[in-house]
Amino acid sequence: MNGKNRKDIKAGLKVSIVLKKDQRSGKLTEGIVKDILTNSATHPHGIKVRLENGKVGRVQVIHK
């Protein structure tokens, strides 16, 4: 499951995000969703979230 649909993402989910500074390299950062920052239902580059550790990025992978 990718992170392009807002309905698939909930607070408390474990996800991998790409931080703004890592967009060129594609390096992923893992964490737990605290807040969903994107208001639209979908986003082509992934829904923007804030993790519990305070990092902000776009969801690339949703872990089961």
C-alpha cells in the first residue's frame, strides 16, 4: 500500500516517509504517524504527515 490516499493513513500507523532533504536520494525514515498535514483526499507524491518524533515528510510506504 502506498501513501497517496489520505483515507489509508491514520494516526498511530507505522509508515516510511521521505523527508524534504531526502527527496533527491529517496532515503526513507520510519516512524509512527502523529498528524496528517495534507487536506486533500489524494496527493501524487504522498500524503504529508508529522511523525511522533516531530519529523515531517510524505508517506511512501504503509507498514502492516
